[in-house]
Amino acid sequence: MSALLGATALTSVPAWAQTAPQTSASQPPQTSQPARPQPEADQDDETQVDEIVVTGFRQSYANAIAAKRNEDSITDGISSDGLGRFPDLNVGEALQRVPGVQINREAEGRDATINLRGLPGSFSRLTMNGVAFAEPILRDSAPLGAFNSDIFSAIVVNKSPLADAQSGGLSGNIDLQIAPALGRTDGGFLKVASEYNELGETYSPAATIGYNHHFSDDFAVFGTLAYRHENFRRDSILFNSYAAFTPAQANANPLLRPYYATSAACPTCTGATSTAGVLYDAQHRQYVRLNEGDMYTGAAGAEYRLNDQTRIGVAGFYSDRDLPLTTQYLLITSNNLSSVLTANSAPIRLDDGRYLVEDFSFSNADFNSSTRGFSQKQKTWGFNVTGEWDSGDGWVVSGIAAMSRAENDSVEISVDFNTLQTAAGNGLTGRLVTGGDNIDNHIYVQNPNPAVSVNGISTGVYGGVTASGAFFDNANAALRRNRFNFQGTQTFGRNALETARIDVERDLDNGFLSGFQFGFVYESQEFEAEGYRINAYGLPIQNVTADFLVEAPFANDFFNGRGGQPTNNWQVVDIQRAVSALRPVAVYPGAQLSPSGYNINYANNAYALDNFTNGTDLLSAYGQVKYDFDVGGMPVHGNVGVRYESAENTVDALTRVTITNTVGAPSDFVSRRYVQEYDKVLPSFIVIAEPTEDIVLRAAAYKSYVRPQPLQFSPSTVVSQPSTNGIYTVTLGNPGLEPYDATSFDFSAEWYNRPNSIISLAAFTKEITGLIGPITDRAQLCPADGGGLGIGTFTISGDQCLSSLTFQLGGVTQPYQVVISGNTNQPNPITVSGIELNMQQSFDFLPGFLRHTGGGFNYAYTTVDGTTVTGAPATLPGVSEHNLNLIGYYETDRYGIRLVYNLRSEYDLASTASFTGAARQVRARGQIDLSASYNITDTISLGFDAYNLTDEIRVEFENQENLPRRADYDGRTYTLTLRGSF
């Protein structure tokens, strides 16, 4: 274990202040054999891993190479540059340097979730010092952005978890390690930093302090405390929905007539080219998200050696990422059958046979300025008590007991001012150009300025139970022009976990069998969710004044001058002013207020789906036999093991039994319990052969499984009341949702061609059964007969599912839109396979300045084979077929510089309401990052980091790049850091 920690350390202190820990009570035992004699070259002082002697980029790569060689399992890790820093924007950004790891940039708040070996983040298991802890999860996998890396001693990616490893990681385990106190060197450190984001020109300070102290050779303590302010922005352009021109609209557009059949609505249409119609960008959005708040992270511990055989320890961690000022600003333009649309360009033919107009003008559009307070909080803390006894003659007994808690809260308060469509026309006009496959050709024009107002709202009328989130400027629906919306989804997740394990290991010296190991684990986890959708009832609407609306402060630097010609005719809500003015509220009869102080909409799906507890009690036992022998003089060793797990899962969830009205009441629901028990037998096998001193071959086979994420479970089908915009939301029930399994085979060939260097090739294949994924079958997402949901029959228009039921908005009759989603165990197995090539080379053997250079290249190729229930090829969201990193550095004793280029190929995204083929795709994207350092003195250093130097844009599209769906812009980020040790 010392090799593992020493070689993959993310040191939070200068080199002299931390050494690699010895095998310690703070770590569960690992399936590693005693280190074999290494070739003479590997005995060089630079590559010793029993102590971290860090000199910069070169040493960090040397450490990782040594760790990889000494482990039995197929592992990889990341390492600091030895200057007490983590030279990447966050933990997730750094992990993408590891072969087979891909970072997800969908999240707008730098949550830094990752994919491992071609599988989404929820397929891996995040552990702390080798055991489970309460992750701050809500709807996605654990956000690595919720931690400050300064508290960790190492982060290790175990790609082939064996019988003794924590279960639940189908694609592998990601272990966050905090080194025990006795393994650290006395001393302290302090660092201060400032982050600058070009987009929005924001600054964010940060600071970390830490200290380690040995009171004696047998007793030591440590502590680290880190603070970071976060203040960053993301700009987005969304092509949120595509719909077809109506025949009546085609009749007014000569360019469209060849694409529609002759009909009463379009007597001039010819159908000469097609009769399937033509699509246009029906809902367009400009979107800015500002993220602001603070993160406090800390770790502390103590360790005591009772005697030469026994030691005990305690360690704790805490991380609180609180972004209460996070705000979303959306400018939404919607067009439909009530709009007057004029095609400015001829339709283009898409690959799937549909046609699209990229440039059109409009009038009588629905304009909405939506400002959403979007407070985010991710918090986790815990501690563990450890003990280890080493007999000195081959027996080792260790144990760990841990308790942890976590929360993940998302609190949305949305305040909208909306200019409605009217039968006679509302006077709002504009032009939209999608830009096709180049977002810099995008054009968005809207008139007049301003396009929204507060007129009539303060004296207006409440929308009542049919529009519970709205106030209107007129009691007569036909005369309404302005609408005020007040709503929001608020979700709170609480996670509690207790675990204990004991491990017994015995080394043998009797030939073929070199040892055995067995252990027992108890784990109890309970996730509690609380969620609401709030409405506008009881607001002191008379307090709405003209100063609620202000000019958007970012309108003139939106996309930092890119994104074509976005509109700067943008008014936003002063959200703090609005929220303070719209309190207190009157309580709806028979209802309650949410934690944020507003009335709950019980009829919305959020109440039924997001109020539950999901608990699992798990008992595990494992055993491993280790072997060691020679074949023709070639050393061979490994182990064979099996893990047995018995689990009971209990879910207490709400089921609606009555509907009081379209707002609902708590009495509409009863709590029901769902209990599921399952057993898993998980065999594993690994063999390691060393045909020469420089070559290591590994082959592994093992079974693993993943339990469902808590919010993937929906006991019964839930149909919401329609929103004020005429949208029914339906969540399909899945009371029988089960864990999914994988059988994996791994192979790795590693050539340690010279000191501090490696060339390796790994291959893997995983057959996954019962995979949990979103429902994509259009027969379920938009059944023509309505699926017995009681909300009419359904038809598909573009990418929308429309009901036969209608409603009136601004005096205009329109069909309800139906959005259906759900998760299910997929009946067809899929196979994920991949190859990972890794080259890391130090050129210190070259003459002159070239001896200061080095670098690396790694490449991962991943494929997914299988079919969906519809017979379409299976895909996994967020998984790129190709992923590569190219790294180069130049380093002397005084200074160093590193450049990293990362490239991900195109990948799919999950979509729950698209009827036009596969899920959306994300365009291939690459970026260059830079890290530089300068040692001012032996104890003071200066660091500079730059991210996304190439100023890349993230682009989503549907099936082909000239059908855009979204473009995200983050801009460049720079960090300047001063470090000192004492």
C-alpha cells in the first residue's frame, strides 16, 4: 500500500511535509503481493516510492508509473506537481488525464462528474480510504467538484476491482485517500491563490493551510483547512424545440409549398418535393448562469502506535460547497401555430429525410424573460476509526468503522415576465438564424425594446387552480397581454451511511500458495429526498413594481463576442429585489409552505416523486487465495477470490390516491413501502506475469454490479396537472427496478522501457445485463392512443408530443404538450469494450536542454455493442469513442512548464422526449491547458495555470451538426498561486 499512496499522491503539502504512509490502519488491505525485485534501473533515487521526494512534473509522472507497476489490480492514478498544488481546475479535470476517464461538461456548475471506461459516472463507485461514504448526490453521480483536492493524499482509479474491493463499481472504483498521521513529515504550509475568469471578468480568492506534527515516533496528528470562493459564468444558446410549420403557415410561404400536400388549409401547396412538412426553431433561448458562493474543506486526524505490532487511528473530513447566489437568466422566444412566420431561406434536407428552414422571420411570438434563483449546496462530512495488528510472522488483522453524512440541495425560485400571443397579434417581431453547423453564424433579433413589461401585473388577477403559478394583467383571457409567473422546483437530498469492515490476511511460504485473505463488511445507507414545486398563490402581487425589471448586465458581452449576433434586447429580473418584495405569502387552504416560504403545488410530479426514503442494508463476506510460482523462470503471481453480498432495499414513497383540485393537498397522498431483497455472488481472478524485468502482463476476470440511484426509482406512474404553459409531465412507474450486473475481462501489457517511463496497452470488455436507462421507445413516450393516462390521444409534431386536449392562452386555442419520461431495466444486454494506450517518457538521458523535457500520450478507444428494445443500436450517454491526452513539459530545478491537450470525440446524450432518432450528440471538442511554476526560494514558489487556452465552445446537435440544439461557452480561466512552507 505504501507504493500506491507514495506514487499517486495529490500532495496538499510541499514535498518535505508529507511522506508516503506505511501500511497503516487508515487503509483497508489491498490485494497486492510483496514487491518483486525491480530491474537495476528502477532502483534510481528518482523512482523510489517509499517516500515522496517531489521535484515537479517529472516526479509526479514517475510516482504514478511506480504505483502502477507495484499494484496487482489494473490501476491508474494522478499526482501533484509536488508544489503543494493540484495543477487542474478541479479533481474531475485532472482525472481526465487518466486513460479511460472522460469528464462531463454538461453540468453548468463545474460539478465535475466523470465517465470511467466507457460507462457513465453512476457506474463507478466513489470511496474514501477504500470504504464507502455518504456521497453528496441528487440526480447524478457524485460531483467531484464538491471537494477541494488539497485535503487528499492520493486519488487512485482501480479499473479491475477484485473480491476485497468495495462493491458497487461496475466500471471501477475511484478512491479518495487521506494519508494517516504517522506517514507524514512534520511541518506546515500555506498557499493563497486567485482565479480569474475572462467571461464576466470575475475574480475568486482561495487559501489553504495545513500542519503535520509528530509528538513522538509513535503519535502524530495532522490538519488541513481550505477555502475557495467561486464566481464563474456560463453562456448558452439553446435551440430548445423544433416544430413543423402548419399547412396554413406554408400557404403564406412560397418557399414551403413544395413540402406540403394540397389541402383546405394550404390550397397552394403542391407536395412536389415532399409532403412531410418543414421544421423551424420553435423555441429559442439565450441563457446565462452565474455561479457564486464559497467552499470550505478540511481534514484532520491522529494516529498512535501502541507497540511494534499494533496501531490505531482516527481521521475525519468535511466539505461544504454552498453557492446561494447562483442565478439563471433565460430569454425565451416561442413560436407556434398562432405566430406569423416567414421563411427567409429555402428548406435544407436533413440526413433522416426531414426538412429544415435555418432562417426565418416572425411576428406575434411569445416572449418570456425568466430569472431563476438557483441556490446549490453540496455538503459531506464523516470520520473513521481504524486499527491494525501485525503479528510480524505473516498475520495481519485490520478494521475500520466509519460514519458519514451528506446533503445536496437545489432550490429554484423562478420569476418570469411574459408577453403573450394574442389573436390580433401582439406587435412583437424578430428574426432567427440557427447558423447551421457554425454557431458564429447564429442571428437572434427581437423587437421592440423592451419586449416584456410589468404592466397590469400589480393590479392583475391570480390564475387560479388552472394556472397556479401565474398572475395576469386582465381577468378576460381574450384580452390578456402580460403574464407574471412565479414557480420553481426545490429538491433536498440527505444521505447517511455507516459501515464497518474487518480484514484478515495471512502470508504463507509453502510454494504455490503465498497467502490468503478474508473479511466481512456491514454497510447501512439511507437516502432521504424532499422535493416540491412552488406556485404563486398568496403572493403580495401589489408589490410588483417597474424596478423588478432591469437591463441584463451581461447583454453586451454575451458569449464574449462570439455566438454570431445574439440579441442584446434583454431585460432580466432583479431576483433579490423580487424575492424580498414577494414575502410573506398567504397559505393556500389545506396546504403548506415549502422550506423557502412559498405554497407547494402538490399536483405537480415533484411532490410525488421527490418525497421518499430509500435505504439499503448490506452484509458482505469475501475470501481470496494468493498464489506465486515460476513458469520456465518467469515469475507468475495473482489471486482468486469470491465476494458474497446480501442486501435488503426498502423504499417508502408517496402514491396519489385522490385529486383535490389542480393544486392538490397533502391528503391526496399515502405512503407505501416497497421492499426488495437480493443476493450477489461476485467471483474474481487476476494473474500477473513478468516475462522480463521490464515487462509486466496482467489478466483479470470479475463480476460486479451497481444498485439503482435513489432518484431513478419511481414506484408508480405520476401524471402532473398541466403547467401554465400547457405542458403535462408524466413519469412512468418502475416499482421493479433492479441492480444491473456486468461480467468483465481485462488485459494489460506494460513495458517499463527505461527509468520513469512506460509504454502500456490495456484492453477490456464488459457484458452488462439489466442496464438502467431512460425509456426511448416512442411507443411509450408518445403512444397514439394516449397510453391510458387520461389526457387525450397523442400525435407527434417535430420533437413534441401533442395531446388532443386543448387550452387557451392569450385567447388562442392550442394543444397541450405531453412530456413523458421514465427509467427501466433494459431487456437486452450490451457489451462495452475498449483499448487504452499509455506512453509516458522522461528524456533525461538526452544531452543539453533536452534532458529537462518529457511528456506523455494516452488514448482510449471505447465501443458499445447491442440493441435497444426498438432494435436501434444501443448507446451510452456521455461516452466518447475516442479520447486522448497529449502532455509535454520542460522542467529545471528552478522552473517548469507543462502543456496538456485533451480531445474527446463526438458522443451521445440521453434524451427522454425526442422522437427523431438517437439521443442528441455533442460535437468533438479539444482544449489546451497550461501549468507553470517558479521556485522563488527553497520554501516559496509561484504557480500559474491557464485552462481552455483555445477558447473552445461546447456544441450539441441532433443527428447531424447543422441541426443544432445547444452551444455552451465558458471562456478561459487563469489561476495565480503563491505557496510557502514552514
